[in-house]
Amino acid sequence: MKEVLENYQNLINSKQLVVGVIGLGYVGLPIAVEFAKKGYITYGFDTDKNKISKLQSGINYIQDIEDEQVEQVVADKKLLATNNFGEIKKCNAIFVCVPTPFTPNKDPDISYIVSACNSIRDNITPNQIIILKSTTFPGTTEKYVKPILEESGKKSGEDFYLAFSPERIDPGNKVWTTSNTTVVVGGVNEISTDLASMVHNVVVSQIKKVKSPAVAEMEKLLENIFRSVNIALVNEMAQLCDRIGVNIWEVVDAAATKPFGFMPFYPGPGIGGHCILIDPYYLAWMAREYDFVTKFIQLAAEINEDMPYYVKNMVIREIAKQDVTIKTAKILILGMAFKRDVDDLRHSPALKVVELLKQEEIQNIDYYDPYIPEIIVMGGKLDSLKEINKKTLSNYDVVVITTDHSVFDYNMIVKNSKVVVDTRNACKNVENATNVVLLGDGK
Ligand SMILES: NC(=O)c1ccc[n+]([C@@H]2O[C@H](COP(=O)([O-])OP(=O)(O)OC[C@H]3O[C@@H](n4cnc5c(N)ncnc54)[C@H](O)[C@@H]3O)[C@@H](O)[C@H]2O)c1
């Protein structure tokens, strides 16, 4: 055991450690680039040929990474992107960063993990450390990943090492990045935990070791469901505030002055992305296997998923106040990404708002989002504005702020729009914003 650890430390110290990252998306590519930047040869594997050919040409496609960094590590031959999974044999440490979506019935879909593990199984070599980073339900590493890898005839914890370590990257967050955010690691045995920690330590400074992969898997779900539940609480209170005439944004700001026991969360048009929306369903599915119903967590998910309906009703009310009909009304959606300053459209609540407005037979819906070049909703392409200005804004009966990107000029938007439905309190600093209808302001 000591020998394996020493051997890894030597590989790290001599920069001879070879890293493999399977799945080069929002999570995998930043990890691969971090190792490559530190001088380690890093194989990046992906089934998406388009991503591989871009990376082979030194072209970046992830917003959080600087283009020059990808260009440099590719030019230095430190980042080697490939869809030849046979190269897994050359790697000492392998990170698995593939998607974990849900099925149409909202059950976990771990088929990408299974497929990545099949590729590793076919190429596994002695003493490799395999680290699953994809968010998933407790038990995935031990009950699904381990048996697949052991089909190779090798034993986990002895012939190869296995750990789960959740990813904490927060796309768009300039303060908390891969290098300064603590990473949690739980291996199938002590040496697996130690090896996974040692390898992580190359690119992150703080590691929290836990006793098992299941603790690490559950910890990640707790983090994300904590957000889901708190957002749901404030979304419900926002709806109540609208009914009783109190401004939720003032309420949260006031509560946030308490220096202990309170953390502010803000209402909005719903939740999206590949994590917070999906994870409660992963946990609920696993809980059902144990005859347990996660009532509170599911209720929170339902409240959040109702928010696009609430926003749709706000828009319909504003149309009704004007001299237009549903069929003639022109709506502009500002911000389609699931959160501020990112280019990720996955499960964005703005998509749901558009879908609901279309179901009401509103025909003229355009959008503007500098990060999202193209959108298909209900089988049809949504028209996109190239820019917003006095002239373009004045064409619309209702402008809806679904995502509060920092690049938007809210003064200009409010000044030149007939009515703005603001679901994010994005116009809070705009003076004389009498044409702004704010979600949860109690009016
Ligand atoms: N995006 C985030 O902010 C974030 C944060 C924390 C955790 N996570 C979790 O990390 C995981 C990955 O998320 P993401 O946002 O990076 O997804 P992504 O879709 O951006 O990237 C996943 C990549 O894996 C590739 N892929 C799929 N199957 C593959 C296979 N068998 N072999 C090789 N490549 C394969 C896809 O082509 C894609 O490029 C998910 O479990 C997610 O929940 C994501």
C-alpha cells in the first residue's frame, strides 16, 4: 500500500503522472486543462467528434476557460484530445465526467456512466485510480461502477483503485474556481481515498476525505438539494408576498442582515441547469428503492417547477392590459441561459416560459441572449435579436427578463420598453421604473 502511494507521489513530483478525463464538457474540460497547465500529459476522451476535433485544433468551447489556455496546452502537447479509448491504458489517473440526466419519467439515467466504465474496463491497467465526478445517487460507485470495472478480472481496492469525488465547479463564478474550492473524496478503501486525494491535490489545495463513496455521493446531493429547497421556500414566499402586498426582495435583504443562521436565496422564474433541477429526482428514485418518500424535497422541486407558470401568468396579465390580443402581442424574452452570465441552456426555466406562452397561442416571441445563438422550442426555431436598442425594444408589447446577464443595460431596457416583466429584480437600480412589473414585489 505504502509502495503504491510512494510511486504515485514520485509520478506527481516528476510530472510523469498521466491523466485521463472522460467527458470533456463543463466539468471535464476545466479539469483536463488544469492538469495540462501544470505540465502533466492529459488525455481527454469524448464521444463527441466535434469537441475532439475542436480541441485537437486548440479551439476552446467552454466559457469559463480562457481560449489562450486551451491553445497553449494543445500546442505544448500536454492536452491530447481523442476518441480512441484505447489510450486509457496509458493513464494513471482517470476522471469520469459524463452527463447524468434523467429519463422522460424523471428516473436517473446513468447510461453514460455505464458506457464510460465499459471503456475503462476494456483498457484497465494495474494500479490505475478511477475517480467518478458525475453527480449521482448514493451507491452508484459501489453498486454499478465497481462491478463493471471488475468484469476485467481485476479487483477494486487491490488491482486498481476507485473513488467518488463530486464536482463543485460553479460556471460563471469568478471567485470560487477549481483551484480554490475544497474537494470531497471518498474511496472504496483507504488507499483509493488517499490516491484520489493525492491526484486531486495537484490542482486543488484543500481536500476533505470521507469514509466511503456513498458519503461523497450523498454529500453532493445534499449541497444541490439544499439550494433547491431554499429557492423553493423563497419562491413560495414570493407568491405569498404578491398576494399580501409585501416586497419579497426587501424581505430577503432585511433578513440577510442577520449575521448567523440565515443565508439569502432569491426568487426567480424557476431553476435549471444540469444539477439542481435533476438531483432531487436522483435522490427520490433511490429513496423509493428503500421504501422511503422524500416528501419535502419533492415538494420543493414541484414549487420550483411551477414558477414558469407563474411568470407566464404575469406576462398574460400584462398583455391583457394593453390594446393587443394574444395573437398580435409581441413578446421579447431577455436571457435564455439557465443562470446569469453562462451559455448553458440545459433545462433553463426561460425555455419553459417560452413553451407555456406558445401554448397560450402567443405567436410573436423573440429572444435576446448574447450567449445563446440558437434556440429550438417545440420543434421551431425561436427568432433571435442580434442586439437590443431603443428601436428594437419599442417593437415589443412585453419584455420579460428571465435571466439577468450582467452585460444587459437595464437602464436602457426600462427606458425603451413599454412594459418589463422582471423575474430577477434586475432593474432594482433603475430610477423611475414605473413600467417594471417585478415578481414578488407585492404590487
Ligand atoms: N455543469 C456543471 O456546472 C456541473 C457542476 C457539478 C457537477 N456536474 C455534474 O458533472 C457531470 C458532467 O456534467 P457537464 O455539465 O460537464 O456535462 P456536459 O454535457 O457538459 O459534458 C459531458 C461530456 O461527456 C461526453 N460523453 C458522454 N458520454 C461519454 C462517454 N461514454 N465517453 C466519453 N465522453 C462521453 C459528452 O459528449 C459531453 O461532452 C454531470 O453528472 C453533472 O451533474 C456538473
